[in-house]
Amino acid sequence: MTDTLLRGRILTFHRAPENSADNSAYSYIEDGALLLRNGMIAASGAFDTIAPQATGARVTDHRPHLLMAGFIDTHLHFPQAQIVASWGSQLLDWLNGYVFPEEARFGDPAHATAIATRFFDVLLQHGTTTAVAYCSVHAASADAYFSEAARRNMRMIGGKVMMDRNAPDIVCDTPQSSYDETTALIRKWHGQGRAGYAVSPRFAITSTPEQMEMAGALAAENPGCHVQTHLSENREEIAFATSLYPDAGDYLHIYDTYGLLSDKMLLGHAIHLSDREVASLAETGAHPVFCPTSNLFLGSGFFNDARLRGAGVTNAIATDIGAGTSYSMLQTLNEGYKILQVQNQKLHALRAFDWITRGNADVLGLSDKIGTLDAGTEADIVVLDAWATPAMQLRMDRAETLDEELFVLQIMGDDRAIAQTYVAGIPQKPAA
């Protein structure tokens, strides 16, 4: 296969920046190059240094655009693509009125396959190269998701939802069937190509203690798999969940009781937490996932990033499609900035872009594979155009620094600012 040489401005992170002046947290090269070979980044650095190593390579010049690692979305729902922007409910009404009827459609393998194709198209248009998704309760939904990811050679994580109560029968399984189907899906997909599996009890409200025991068994038997669920998104949800598990001291303790808390655990939302729950997250290494557009859309509350980080908890950030209102990780950062701003917390641009690349990769335990532009990592790359719209052009006429450019992308950017997306070194968008 012919090597590819990408030329452009290169930005990659080595750790989370402490503030907007923390220049040692990242590398920025004004005239940089990435040498891509067999789906990997073979070399990364200044163009004058890398070009002599690229004899015979196909050269793509992306100047003046910015090359970064592909974006990583750590929490979204594959079967909810067609209920984004469904009018106004809070969490439990949203589930009953929109989510469960929509997810029922994914028992049809043909429907699941058709939506998977369009779903992945949209992810890539927005620069997302890796995501962690909930499928529906149906094994066919997970098969469609992983099959489409394999066809595109994308590094994707996902799992069929486990739920056996407080939902219509058509979207429920049983403790035993959830265990059996999840086990079969793990054997079929986990570690195959770039696929990873996430054991996925939807949340405590929709799983009986018997099913939670099965989820704990699956996590123990498959330690390489992630576990994903929801936590403390809404106060009504918290009251309902804890009423169903009266022996639990709090909501998080439900999951802890079944051995689910570890550094492989992703907990969507985690807004309304007690001090004990925060301490438990820090002790176990479990990861809250900040879903700003969803939290605003459903009126759930404000994620307290500083409180969690101050306790030693490492947070992820995500779109939460379909209660989330945009597939764009840029727009996710935009709304995240505002949620933190009203709490007198600052999300500066350097930390924001580290968060949706290296930071989310680190949460997933995959920063040796994705999330940076380091040589030896997988060639998932996004090309960013801060002049993509007339409004952005007008603002960029006054931008003088990299930090200002990144903040324009963070606040004003969307899919139009994604000039190209590469998956394993292969461009995914038609050339302009």
C-alpha cells in the first residue's frame, strides 16, 4: 500500500494542560507532517524532517488547516439517531415517550443495518472517529453497529442494553437472556479488529437485582471489556432508583454492590452526587461522563467538573445523542463551556481539545492507540478549518494566537469546520 504524507499545522497533546499558558502539555508545529503507513502514523514532526522519509508517498497538503487526533465520543445511543430534537420532556418521560418506542424498531435487523450506515456517516462528518455507544436490547442492533464499524475499520466500543423491568416488554430481556446474548456478542466482537465491547445495563431503574448480578458476572468474566451505565442524571431518577434498591446507601452504591465500579466503568451524567459517591468514584477509578447538551436539553442540572477533578476523579465528555442535541464534539465543548462558566469554572481551549482527544482516550485506556498524533498510534485524524463559515472568517480576522483559533473552533465550530476525517489513514469525506 502506498504511504500517505499529510502536510499541515499539527497539534497533539501529551497531558492535560493545567491552564492556557501550559505550553509543555502539547506540541504544535506550524509546518508539520504525518507519514501514514498501513493505517498507522509511522512518523510525525516538522515537514522538513518527515518529508525525506516519505519517498514515493502520496502527498496531501492541508495547509493552512490544523491536524489533530480524531475526536472521541464516550457516551451516545446508536438507536436514538432519529429522535434527536424531539420536543421537551425530562428524563423519565423522555424514555417512555420517545426512547423505548424508538428502540423497539431495532428488533428488525434490516432497520438496524440501515440506520447504522447513516449513523456512522454522520459521526465521521463531525470528525468523530471513536465512540462508545449503547445499542438497543436486541442483539441484532449490536451486530449491525459492530458490522458497520468493522466495514469502515473504525475503533468503536458498544454493547446491547440490558434491561428487564420498567419498560415495555418489546424492549426488555431477562437476566439469563441478557447474560447469554451479551456473552455471545463479546465472543463474536470484542477484540476483533478494532472493536471493543461494553457491558451495558441501562441503569438501575430498568434492571432487577438478578440482572445486576448478571452484569457483575459479565464484568468479572470479561475484565478487558468496559462497563457503561447511567448515574444521577435527574433527582426523580435518583429517588426511583434508590427506592428499588432500599439496602443501598445511595445510587452509586447500587453499582458498587454488584462489583461494577472500576477504571473500566463509564457513568453517564453523574450530576447530583453526594460526598460519599465522589469519594467512591475516586477510590475505584470509575469515570463520570459529562453530557452537556443532553443535560441542558432535558433540564437535568449542571455537571460539577471542578469538584470531581479536585477529588482526583477523571471525567470524560460526550454528546449523549439522542437527548444530546448535536453529534459535534465542538458543539459539545461549546455547551460544556457555558455550563462550567455559570459555576465559575473555566474550560479553556487547550484543555477542551485535549479532553475530546487524548483525555477521552486516556479514560478509555486507549491513549497508546488513539487520541494523539504520536508515531506508532492509529491514523485517526481530523483536519480543522477555523475559517469554515463567514462568521468564523470574520472572527478569525482578529485572531492572533493558536489559543484564540482553538476557542473559535470550540464555540463556533460544527461539522462545517471538519475539512477532512481520516480513519486508519483513509479519508472519509469527499475532497472539497
